[in-house]
Amino acid sequence: MKTEDKPPEESSGAQHPPPWENLTSLASASQENDLTAALQTALDGGSSLTGASLLAVYQAQDRLPTLQLLGGCGQYHLLPEQLSAHELAGLTKPKLWITWNRVDSTLRRAARKADLTYVAMAPLGQPNACIGLVVAADQSQPPGEEILPRLSLLAATLTSLIQQHARYKELQKTVESQRLLDTLLNTLNENLTEGVLLLSPDLRIKWLNHAAEMLLGFNNREAIDQPAEQILIGSEALPMALTDAQKGFATYNLGATHLYRRNGEDFLALLKIFPLSNQEQVENILIMLQDLSEKELMRMQTQQLEQRASLGEVTAAFAHEVRNPVNNISLGLQNMALSLPDGDPLQGKLAKMLQDCDRIEGLVKAVLAYSRPTEYEMELVDLAVILERLLDRLQPRITRLNVRLNLQFEADCPPVAGNLRALEQVFTNLITNSLEAMNDGGELIIKLKTILSPEGRPYLEVGVADTGPGIPKEEQERIFQPFYTTKRTGTGLGLPIVKQIISAHKGSIHLTSFPGATVFYIHLPVSEPED
């Protein structure tokens, strides 16, 4: 055994158990939240435990071959601020150095220079993974016989404190990282417009965000642990892409795919599918889902507007070119009729030809009105007043057709921003159509009430209903198309012009019809203060 491993011969020789108050002091150090305070409490107790007047703790530095002085008690400033990591070389258990022993390290040179009687050292950490060093020394007293076992106990306490606070710091980092991750996920969940779904490797739903819930019609509680094929219903390409993801292959763009909502409606979507792997093992599958139906609708609307603009220019030019020859033909027919006696057989034929000219003139006017919509001057309009005034004018016809009038106007309906003449044209057309559908009598029902849009904006809803034969399903889909008509003398532009006027007022129109009833619903935004 080397000399420095032996206790000195002149030591006291008596063996005493460590005082309980010293052990209590060491135990209480673990209650400190701050590492510096915890080490100081342990060292204060360790001073009485070991009998040393000077204690110091060194900790190994990350990525640096040095030991840094963390703190101590007594005149620990007599020891170096830094030690070389070589001081730990071969130090697997506590050792004792007496002043007359050989000097072979920075620490021992500093001890002899400071006239220290002895220096006891114990490693911190595990035998093959030292994290620091605790040093006990004294300037006047020799070491007690229990200095090394008690220093070993102090070293174990200090090791536990350092490791405990290291784990606490890591736990704090983990908690903070989790908090940031939760915040990020919540923000993405509430604000991301793309749907996001997380699948297990066996293709069961683990989670979906708010956008995916809205797109597919399922909430998290209903969807979790369900097979993906029951939630994501689409084309044949989707199951193949999911199978590829199980094998670790991503699909960065599945292309425009038709998916089905819970209620059976289909919509166009762009899908991206990514496997989430750990050490080449697929642990989760991420699906990103973008609704393309709105973009597709905008594209179609833009295309229709462009086509309509081109068609409008051609139609307007054609109408102008037709109008002049028709006027000339009409004047020629009138002159021929004036030159013939009243009883001439040709008078009847000329009269029919003049009627056809008038019909063509009316059709040309309607085409011009539809192809070049007017920029309306808006004012505050009371729809109840418009409807009542219009019905007063039509009352003789209503009575003659034996039609019952049923008005259901909500009290104190707010005004809308509109053009009086244009809105009169809308309701004249709709009410006239309803009366024409009830030649054998019936009931004309007109309702006026305030409703709220899905976004919460107030609208006025006008319902014009009749008890006529109804409109067949195949005709309902074409009724707002230009030049489509079921009337022998109709132009097919009445309802398209109505829809055009309503759209110019930022409103909408749709119908419901079945055998025995037809209802047209017009929605116009209520005039707000900023309007």
C-alpha cells in the first residue's frame, strides 16, 4: 500500500460514528432547489463530519480537459481554481496525502505551498465515469482515522446532488420543450387551414386537427382508433399510397383526389403522405390534406366569367346588327298593311309577321340587358314597401286568376342597400312567373324575414311561393341558364337577369320545387352602418 493511502501514525486513533446532526445536514441539502446552495449546505455539514477546516468541490467540464472549482467552505481559496483532468487519473477511491509525501500534482503543490497538514480526495460519480472531485484539508490538525470513509460519504452525497440537479435541469428543459410543442400544436390545430391526420403503423387514426375535423365531418373522439379507410374514403390511389407509407416511402403529392365527407358529399383534395420513422422503423404516418374544392370553384367561376364576358361582347354586337334589319322589316310590313284595304286576306298574315318582329325586338332588348349589366346606384330600400306596392298593381290579375294572397312579413325588417327599379324588376318577374303557374287558381305566399349567414352577418330573406304544378328536377338545374325556357313565347333570359341583379346586390337566389309547390328564396345583405 502506498504511503498516501495510509492514515498517519500520529492520528487520534479513536473511531467515532458521524454525529447525527451532520448526517441531517447532508440530507437537508437535497431539499435545496439551487445547486450552489445545495452544495454549500452539504459542505457545511461535511466540514463537521470530516473534521477538516477546508473543503472544496471540483466538477469536470463538458468538452474541456479541466476540473472547475464550484465552491467550498473554510479557506478553500487556497486551492487552485482549475485542475487538470489528469488529477482524476487512477483516482477510483478516496486517497490521503500527507505533507511529507511526494508532490506529483497541481493540487498537492498548492497544498504544500499553503502549508496544509494533509489533503484527502474522493472522486465524484461512478468508478468509470468520474464527474468531479471533493477535497478535504486542514492547516493545523492531522486527519482523523475516519477521514476517508466519511469523505466517501460526503462524496456520495455531493454526487447525488450534482446528478439530481442535472436531472432536474434536463426535466425542466423537457417540460419547457413539451410546453412549446403543446403551444405549437395548439396554434397549428386552431389556425392551420390544411387538414392533418396522424396514423399508427397499422393505419388507425391517432389524431386529427380541427381543419381535418371540419373537412371530413368527424371529431377526434369519434375518429381515434378507427381504421383510416373508414375516415378517409377516396380513390384507389389512396390505399396504395398508405401501403407505401407503411413500408417507409413518402408520397409528396398524390394529386387531386376525390374524398367523401361524413354526409356523403364529395370534394376535391390534395394529399401528402409521410412516414415518420425512428431507426428505419415506421412509428407513425402523417397525412396532410388540402381542400381544393374552393380553388376549383373559383377557377370555374373565373372561367365562366371570362366566357360570359366574351359571349356578352359577341351577343351585344350581334343584337345591334339584328335590330336594324328587324326595324326595317317592321316598317315595311306596316307600310304594306296601310296600302291594303281592311278586308284584304293579307292583313292577317301581315299582323302575325309584325308580332314576330315585336317579339324579336323584345328578345334583342333582353339580350342587351343581360350581356351588358348595369352599374346600379344603391340607396336604402325597404323591401316590404316594394312588395306591397307591386302587389297592389297586380291585384286585379291576382283576383282574376282566383289566387289567394298570403303575406307573412316580419315586423321592423331592416332596409337593404339596393336599386329600387332593379329590385322591382326581380320581384315582378318572380311573382309573374308564380301567377302564370296558377292559371286555375291557387295560393301565392310571400314571406319576408331576417336571417343570419353562417358567418353571423344579417340578411333579409324573401320567399316567393306558389301552389302550381312545380318544376321538374331536370329543369331546376337549368332554369337560371341563359335562353333556357319552357314557355312558347319566352326569351329564356328572365331568371338569368334576375340572378344577375341579385348577384350585383351581393345576394343569392335559389329555389325548392316539388309537385304542387315552388319556392324561390332571395337573400340580400342587410344594410349596416358602414354600408
